[in-house]
Amino acid sequence: MRVCKLWLKARLLRVRELWVRVFRSYDESDLLAALHEVGVVRGDALMLHSAFGRAHGFRGSIEQLTDVFIDAVGQEGHLLMVSLPYRSSSFAYLSKLKVFDVRKTPSMMGLVSEMFRLRPDVLRSLHPTHPVLVRGRRAEAFIEGHPDCLHPCGPGSPFDKLAQANGLVVFFNVAFDTYTFFHYLEHMVSPHLPFSLYTEQTFDVPVVDRAGHPRTVKTHVFAPDAIRRRRFDVFEAALRRRGLIRQTRLGASRIQSVRVQDTIACVSEMASRGEFFYDTEDLATPSRRAAGESASGR
């Protein structure tokens, strides 16, 4: 029975891929037009969250897909991706990590991110929990100083520099809750929270830099209790009510975008009313634990 179900599932997937290829596929020029539709302009600092698969309809390789985003921002623009080396939480990851090698440790954020990491013109920030990939003329400026950031997504981090550049975040076939810039917003409101966003202790993490030299990066990580309290749905709903998330459909793909300064303004307005995207009540009941744990655990 199990073999039959697996065969049927594989068969249905092949049929769907064939249907998409014939009726809902698109090429590079179509994708470029769609990116302009959701607000990408030349010169942008664009952070991409993405998923790649035949069922999405893009008629091209991962490299060709990435090239479209590079073309969209132009020679003066920058393309960024996160390259987190884990799928769990930063706390769990560092509890087991032996060493983070910025040159060799793979990205666990999908094939697009991992193949982007391997491009010779891409730089990666030296931080063990939230390393960022950047391509562009000022890529070095985006990643500079990241190993000195006690808070991986806070002041001085590439996320802070993305905010200064009023960057655009694009979601290509992934849910909006992959928004890693959310952690920068968390840091913004952390002084007003009735619990600690970060672990009290810091981690001294052994890393290897681009030149192959070992060093140590000291960092805080997000506290397990704070992770359980996250209510990303509250944050997303606030953005959608204000019409700040742009989106379009292209073939079998869904593309969304948001300006980081718009999210900063939204969160600042919420905070001024004492409204936050956390569960500040008791998390002892199973329903409250489930609500908190459904958000990003990174």
C-alpha cells in the first residue's frame, strides 16, 4: 500500500509539472517584468527569499533565475540572500557547532541560496548564526563588521545596512513568514518587551574567515522562550491591512515584496500603541505553545 501511494504521488507530481510546463511556464523576460511590477527598481538593495522547482514554471536554471534578479537591480544595485547554516534555531545550532567556516559551511536556505553562495562574485558575512550573502559594488560595506555584532540582526549587521538603504525584500514562491528582516524589527522593540529577546549568556563561536584564518565571534542568540512567544501572523496582518505587501502571480509562481522601511514604520506605530507581535500571556497551555512555535524559530 505504501509503495502504491508513493508511486501515485510521484505520478501526480510529474503530471502537474508537465501541465505547468505547457500551460503556466514563463521565461526570464516575463520574470523581469513581474519584478518591476512588485516594485523592484535599478539600484535597489534586494534581499531574496526563494524556492526553486519545476512546478513553479520558470523555464531556466537556478543560475538564470538569479541572473534575472541581478539584472533587475542593475550595476549599481545589490542582491542579498540569507545563508543560515541550519534549519532549527540558532540556540540549538550553536549548542552543537564545532566551527563555522565562512568559505565552506553550506547554506541551508535552499538551492538558490546555496548556489548563490558558490558564485565567485558573492561575499558572505562572517557570522555563525545569520550570515548574509551579497553581490554588488558595495558588497564589502554590507558585510563589514558583522562578526563584531553581539546581536546578529541588530545594529551594524547587514540587516541594519539593508534598512539604511531602504532595501526591498522579495519572496519568490515562499511564504511571507520567511522574512528574516523580522529579527531586526524584534531587536527594535526588545527594550519594551516584558521578557528577554536574547539569551542572557553570549556564545563564543569558533569561525574561519575568508582568508582561512581562525577567530572567535561572540554573539547572543534568540531565547527559546521568546521564539515560542512570536506571533508572526499579527505582524503580517498589520502589514496587509496597510497595503504594504505587493504581490503578483506569474505562471505557477507567486511573488511578493515589501520595503523594509515600511515595515519599520509599521512596527514603530504598533509599538507606540503598546502593540507587539508576541504572546505576552502564559504559554503553559498546549494551544498557546503551538501558536508560538509556528513562527520562525531562528
